[in-house]
Amino acid sequence: MGTQWAGMGHSLMQLPDFKESILQSDVALKDTGLVVSRLLSEADDTTFEDTVNAFVGLAAIQIALIDLLRKMGLQPDGIIGHSVGELACGYADGSFTHSEAILAAYWRGHCIKVADLPAGGMAAVGLTWEECISQCPQGVVPACHNAEDSVTISGPQKVSIKLLAAESWTMPLSRKVSQVDTESGQV
């Protein structure tokens, strides 16, 4: 994963409506044994290396932000999401209840974690989609078009690590995103 970090959402817990939403996620997750309010408040640098923790943490914060915006009377004209953000979009547009969205994040993460998939790797690189397509070696694919000059590449971990370590690598590396590939053909 890439967008989560220890301490995310921590200061937002001071806002009563945000905290109330996170506690509602705790209730929805009670049968799983995961307590997202504790997960967010006690996270360390390794907490979100766990796919379940990353997916649930991101989804809970996104849901809570949606709840907070609704309490302020703000409604989006449109919504778009990627990966776990798609679950938040489902919640924002009323397709999912709070409980359904957070449980979908949990079970998606859990299924990926226990699926015994081959290790994959992802990295954000500073190239256009077209440049990435022309430069990626076999087995490494552009997986997400982040912006005009930012693409997330994905592939088997052995190939990705060799590729990123090679002196001949010509793509400007923005950052390594994850050890488990959840966005391409590796799933």
C-alpha cells in the first residue's frame, strides 16, 4: 500500500463527529476482533504493512470524512475513488451502509492476506502512461494512471526489485508503494 501512515486520522479523532464515525466502524468490526479506533491511535511504522490494517484504516478514515462533510451539509457533485476509495465512494453515494463499506474493506484485505498469492511489488514512477508502457520490461505493467506524469507500476516482486535496483533503470522513481500487489494481474 502507499497512502497510509502511522498517525493518520489521529488528530481528527478530536472532532466529535469524526470520532463517532470511527467508533461506529468499531461496532461494525466487532466480530472480526479488529478495533479500528485503537489501530489508528496506536499505529507504529509497521502497523499498515498488514493489508487488513491498511485497508480498514483507510476505509474508516474515508467513511468518517464523508460523515463529517455530511454533518457540515456538504454534498459532492461527483465522486471518484481508486482501490479502497471505491468502497468509500459506494458509501458516499448510498450504495453501501457504513457497516457494509467497512466490512468490505476488512474482507477484501483478509482475502488478499490469506490467498497465498505470489509476492508482488508496486512503485510510483514519474512518467507518462505512454512512456511507462514503452519502458516497462516483460512482467511489469502500468497499473494505475495517477496523473499526467505519474504512473504506478506493478509486477512480480522479484522482477520489480531487480528492476528498481538496476543501474539501467531509466524511470524516475517517486516511491515504492507496496510489497503485495493488489491492483494488477498478480491478484
